[in-house]
Amino acid sequence: IVESGDDSWELGPVPVTVNTWTIVVPRNQPVLLPISHFNALSDAVRTKYIQTDINEKLIPRSSRRFGIRAINWPKSSEQVEKAQERYEVIELNQ
């Protein structure tokens, strides 16, 4: 599930392209995605810069670009295990 955000541009569907294959993923609905497209969503990050004091340097804060949830993983294979590990590592680093 790709969750919707707070801003108006975070309410519409999300196009995800891997190589030349584009899938338009609706938000807030369970969808079946190929592992490659799920990894692309999982790997998408954005960096915001925060300055706590005018004399301080900007501090980068990275977070996932899209709020995603994996509801059910396909039968285990090496590719699926790598995707699960990738998803969990990014989740822990937030």
C-alpha cells in the first residue's frame, strides 16, 4: 500500500518506472507489484535540510519519499529475501 500524504500532490497515483516498464500505483489500495517496482518505491528517499540556528550549518535529514507498507510477501526466494532486507533496513534507518 502506498499511503497518501498531507499535501495535495501526495494524493494522486504514483507512477513507478523500472527500465522502460511503468506501473501507476493508486494510493491507499493494496496492489500486487513486481519486486523490482517495490524496490524502486522502497529506495526512493528525499532529503530535507534543517537549520536549528542561523549560525549553524544545514543538517540533512533523509526519509522515505513514499509511505509504503508490504502486506504480504510472495513465496520466499533469494530476490524476495533481498527485497525484504532492503525494506527493513531503510525502515530502521528512518
